[in-house]
Amino acid sequence: MTEPCPPQDQPLTAVAPMVLVVDDEKNIRRTVEMVLTGEGYRVTGAASAEEALGLLARPNSPVDLILLDVKLPGMSGLEMLERMRTEEGLPQLPVIVISGHATVHDAVTAIKLGASDFFEKPLNRERVLVSVRNVLKTARLVRTVEDMREQFEARYEMIGTSPSMQKLYREIDRVAPTKASVLITGESGTGKELVSRALHRLSPRAESPFVKVNCAAIPRELIESELFGHERGSFTGAQTRKRGFFEQAHGGTLFLDEIGDMDLTAQAKVLRALQSGEISRVGSEHLIHVDVRVLAATNKDLSKEVADGRFREDLYFRLAVFPIRCPALRERIEDIRLLSDSFVTAFCKENGLRPMSIDTPVYDALRRRKWPGNVRELKNVIERAAILSGDLITIADLPEDPHDSPFDDDLGENSASSSSYASPISPSMASKSEEGRLTLREFREQAERNYIVETLRALDWNISRTAIALGVERTNLHKKIRAYEITRGESKRNEP
């Protein structure tokens, strides 16, 4: 017996959907099974609500859709539907309700309980197939949306257990449920947008729009139109009416990113909108009421910008009702392992790769870096290492640290003169002792110096990689380089 073809809209490689038919009439179950299997669906049956609930309560139940009769022995179909929607442990599956004695009340009750469709017996073949196909298609779309929502939330998940992050979490939890404006500050790459999205997600406005505006990316001559909208013909190129960001965010949250780059004219209009709760489109005198919670972010010192006359003081105090500062990565080094593991897991999932792990020495190497680009820079480094590696990311997979030049500025040819470290090398090292031989100490120091130079040359004079190869701390290697007066590009001195 050949396998039935998958139903319409199903890929050839997919497992056909499973339909559970719950009806106490055996002939009805058999008829529905013949109709559905003929179209490629898998079908199973149950003669009572109790039997059906037992099937659904099994772990990893394969059922995708239920055709449910209203009149059943014992528990009715509507009672079963109510239990499915209220009891934990039962899957939230789409249900099509059928009845041979339907009433308007039954139909209304079924829809209120979440039934996807309702029709009467005798069953019409085409009606059944169309309804099953549409309900399954809708269910797939709902699952896709839910998956996308989960991925979106995971993308904007905040990670870290360090004291500075714990403090940040407490501040977010405290201010999120309020209507207060929040000014989010911090260096580039510290996650200011993540904070803004967390504030929105934990607020009463979570189901309303979240509108992000990059103030630095909008030309000065267009900022007013972008924020407040414009009427058709209000300026050259305004061919249609446009709703601005304030209108789009009505009832929700408006996130003004890089607010420190907004010019003074636009600042004045934003302040007026915040104070009055009203805006007007460019080219219109009609006032529009907007209910918007404003969050702002900047990597600039706004108090200094105010002092220098580049930012309005009244707008600064309006925005900074509750200031939140995002810690730099160097202030939360203990979070690097958690962040790295999260990034590599997400990267593998997004790119369909096998799960990867990170070798323990990699974490130590990452903690030694400077990270001026903060978490964003760490994410880029991890993703690049994942591309270069196999199942295990090792030290060799890490890109060179662009902020740690092969030799730092203080390790140039004249570095020793400014060093506070005394050289361990004897002044007489370059010459022979009275007996014409090096002392044991001089021999040891010369050998150590030559080995350091040899390793530096082999690793293209990269300090971090050399420290790892030599098994010493990077700071200790710096000290020895200064003490031995090693300069970039030199060859070994006389062999000991």
C-alpha cells in the first residue's frame, strides 16, 4: 500500500498533519478518516471526550488538529474544549466543532472558547477539507509568528550576572511600569537599545508600538518631518501625507537614540511636544494629541553638552527624569563567559550550524582584551571565531586584537628610557667576565631575551598571542620587553 500524498500546502518532505476525530458515532469517524486520508492527512479517532483528553495528555502528542462533536457520552465536546483552554498540560491545538443538533448558543459558546470553525452534520466533504486546510494553515502562521517573537526577544535579551548588571536590572524593574521619561547613557556598544526595549516590554505599553528613531541618521532638514509628519505639498517632494514617528508611537514608546546629535531647533520642538502632548504636521495648523512615553539614549555627556550650549537644559531635565547608565564591558569582565556562550549558541542556530563550544583558555584571552567597542565588539569577535573554527573555538581562531597593536606605543625603540622598571640584565652582560665567560645569570637572561624575541618574531610581534604562547601574563611580558629593551623588528642578540 502506497503512502498518501501530503496535503496541499505541505512540503513533500514534511510529516503530514495528524487530525484527531472525536465522535461517538463510529461511522462518522470512519467517513471523516476516509475523506482526510484520501487527501494525505493522518487520522486517529476517539469515541469520547475522556478518551481524547487521555490521548492529548501523553508526552509529545502528535495531534495537530481536532474535529470535535458537541454531543458526546459523559463529558460534552464543549466541556472538553473548555478544559483544553484552561487546564495546564494540555496542548493549545486548533479545534473545529461539529454537531448534528446545533444551536446558535452552542456555536457562540464554541467560538468564545476558541474554536476555529463550527459546522453541522451531515458533513459536506468539500466543506470539511476547506476548513481543515485553512485552520492548519492559520495554525502554522501563528506558530511562525510565535517563533519569530521568541527569536526577537532572544535577540534583545540582556545577559549578565555581574554586580553592575544586577544594579541595571533593578533600575529597569523599578522604572519600567511608570510613565517617567528615561535617559539611557553609556558608551557605544553597551546595549542602550536593549535597555530601551526591556523598559517597553515590562511596561503597560508592551502590546503597543515601539518606535525607534536614530536621531544621528536623519538629516537636519528632514528631522521635523520625520518626527511630526507632513501634509501633502508642504514642501518639495511631499507628494503624500505622512505620519511622523510621534504619531506612529501613539499609545506606545518612542525611543530617541543618539539624542545628543539632534540640532537645537529640533530639540525645541521635541520639548514642546513632550510638554503639551500635542504635535502638528509640517504644513498643517491642526494639532494632534499623542500619548507617547519617550526614552532617549546617548553616548555623549549631555551635562557637558548643556554647559557648552549644544543641548537645551530644559529638554535635558525633561528627558532625564530617571537616568540609567549602561556599564562598559570592562566594568563587567565576569560576564564575558556568559555573553560569549550566548553569542556562539545564537550564531550556530541562526546559521544552521552544529553546536559549538569554546575552549577555556579563550575566555581568559577575551578577558585580557580592552573592548572599547564593548559587547557589540565581543559579539563580532565571537561570530568571526565561530566561522573560522570547527566544533571547538580555540585561541587560534580568535582574530587579532585591533586595539593591541603588535607593539603598543609605550614599547617603541625609546620605551626603556621612560620605563620605571629596572633592567634585570647586568651592565656587564654585553662583555665577557674576567675569565672570558658569561656568568650563569647573564647566560640565563640572554637566553630568555632571545627566546622572547624569537617567539615575538614567529607570531608577527603580537603581544597577546606571544604571552599565551609563553604561558605568562600579558603585563609580565610587557615588563620583560621593557627591561630587556626589545624593539620591534630586531633580531636576536649574540647567542649566550
